[in-house]
Amino acid sequence: MTIIPVERAELRFAPWPWPFADRQRAEIDAHFANLMRGHPALWNGQVLLLNDFAVSGNAIHGACFETDFASFIAWRDWGWPDRATYNCFSAGALIGSDGGFLLGVMGDHTSNAGSIYFPSGTPDPRDLTGGLLDLDGSIWRELAEETGLTADDVAADSGFHVVLDGQRVAVLKMLRAHLPAAALRARILAHLAAEAEPELADIRVIRGPDDLDPMMPAFIIGFLTHAWREGLA
């Protein structure tokens, strides 16, 4: 795993027919139909993936293309068989004023049930602005949807931390809340309780290595370890 600080994300939209999705259409559709039997709330919308990227000149550069969620989820579930494609997404590394990180436990109805993440999501066409993938905008949208928080509640660091973890390219931005972690958790839980079907089932406060959980993806554990080592918290 590699973690690289950058100032900018310059990811352009370039339509491209994904050979994996075309070649395995029948198998993909069958896999998604099977998933929906256990998770009927899943929706086969459009998402954006990378098929070209590099980190250089204090920025991440690359090109993204549009595909359907069913193809993305099959590619993920089958162990990323197309190694020329990447799941690039942004996430808000939410931290309370007392240094406690806050992560959400994904609800049972989601495709990542039980996993523990920062506010994040696979980008979709709503995140395109002027032909570029707006990762900042994606962070703010996911933060509001998952936690009810807005830019008034946090101060965002400039730049990002790009975490390279196999086919995952996680672009994280530190979001420093004005409230301590416990008070922030209580506020987010109140927001979740008011929603008919919240995306998150719980909020965890993570203060050090003893709080790490095997339900956290490797890139989350890698970033948290990096943040504590480098004094980002």
C-alpha cells in the first residue's frame, strides 16, 4: 500500500466501452439478480471507474468512464479480474476536535453491509463538472447524505491523501469537525434515527490502534496508521 499527499485531482471523463462488462454481460446480470434477492434495495445505476491514472506533479491525473453498478459490483466481488481498471473514489476522513476519527458502519441493506468506512461512495455522473470528476463535491455530498453534516460543521484540509491499495484508489481529505468526537457521534446518530432507511447502522469513534476493526478495509487501516504516525490527527 502506498499513501501520497497531493494538492489536486485532475480526472477527466472519457467515454469508453468496458470490455469486461461487454464480455461477461450475462454472468454479471445473473450475479446482480442473485444479490438483489438478499438486498432488494440495491439499484443498478451508473458509476464512474478509472481506466488510466498517474500521480505526478503534486496531483493525481487520469481518465474515468461510465458503467453500470452491476458490472462494478461483479468486478469487485470476483476479485478485480480486469487489472487495468481501478475503483477511484473520494472519502472524508472525519475527525473530532479532540482527535477521535469517526467512521460509519454500513447498514445491512447496502452492498458493503457491516463494513466500516469514512463517508464515501463510488462516484457517479452527478460528480462530473465541466468534464472533470469533482472529488471534493463527492465528499461533501456523501458527508451530507450519510451523516447530515455540512461544510459549516467541519474545516477541510487543503489537498488530499491518495491511498493506492490494489485496484482501489482512495482519495481522502481530512475533515476537522468543530465538535469533539463523542458529541459529533451523538449528533450523527440523531440524524440517522430521523431517516427512514439510513445508509449507516452505527458510528464508531477511533482513537488509536486498539480501536481498529477487521471490518475496516485495508485502505482505511493503512490511512489511519499513517495519520497517527505522521501526526495528522
